[in-house]
Amino acid sequence: MGRIFVDAFAECSSGKEDLVKAFRQAVSDPTYSQPLEYIWYGFTGVTHNFTGRRTELESLHNYLYEDRGENSPCHTLLTSIHGIGGVGKTSLAKQYAWEYRTFYDNNVIWINSEDVETVKLAIAELADKIGVRCWNRSLVDLAQNIYHRLGTKKCLIIFDNVIEYDGVSGIKNYLPNDGL
């Protein structure tokens, strides 16, 4: 409760009524927080010796961004880069995120997804970073509250090293549920 009060207090300068109103909003809305300028989470940088693969980068961009059009009803688009280990899937994703970040208004979220515990930790850290609160709810709910908080922001979210999509250890439950 102390953190919510501090956030609400920081937004109030005109008196007790405004403070009480902001506090009530913070308590009633688990996604209430300061406006987000941009989000940069978990991205550790590009592979410095990355060369070539221009066709793959452009194809990925066309699929994720260009082909959707300005009036596309699609809010979430899911794709995957797959192949055997060591062929550069992570490097390609990092290079894409770096080169095309401005198309997503510099909102890049990178979640290491080798196991479900790492995903859960990243979800909790990201929620804290962007001011999402989710008392007494599951991490699945917390993930959905993060997506709600992002609202209509253009955002590139990368789940790297996914071992399992569906099932007990899968990431499916932590993806946006708006039409996947």
C-alpha cells in the first residue's frame, strides 16, 4: 500500500480531495500508474558481428508490420523463428528488434523463455517496471494486466528460446489473449 500511496501522491498537487481520488483509482485499478513514455525491457543488445540475412530481416518486418496496414483490426500478431540450435535465431531476433524498434515506438520487451520459471520472473519484473499491480491474482492475470497497461501502444514483444508453447511449461498462457 505504501508504494501505491507514493505514486498517487506524486500525481497530486492541488489538495486532499485529489489525493484521495488518485489513491482510490490506484487501489481500484490494478493497471493504474504513471503514463508510459516507452518500454525497453530485457533486451541485452545486438550481436556485434551480425552480417547478412537482410532478406530474412525484411521478410520478418513485412510480415509483422508492413503487411498489416494502417487500419488492420489485428492487435496481436504471433510468429516464430525456428530452426536447429546454433543457426542464429536469437541473433536475428535481436537484430530485428534493434533495427526496427522505431516502428514500435521504441517499445521492445524481451523475455527469456527457456523455462516457465524464467518467464514468470520476467513477467513479475516487467509488471513492476511499468507500474502494473495485480494483488492476489495469478501471474497469468498479471501478464494480461501488462498487456492491458500497454493498451494501444505499438510494442514488439519477443519470447526467446521457447521450448514449449502449450502445456504445463508452455508460454501460451502468458501471451496476449486478444485473438490468438
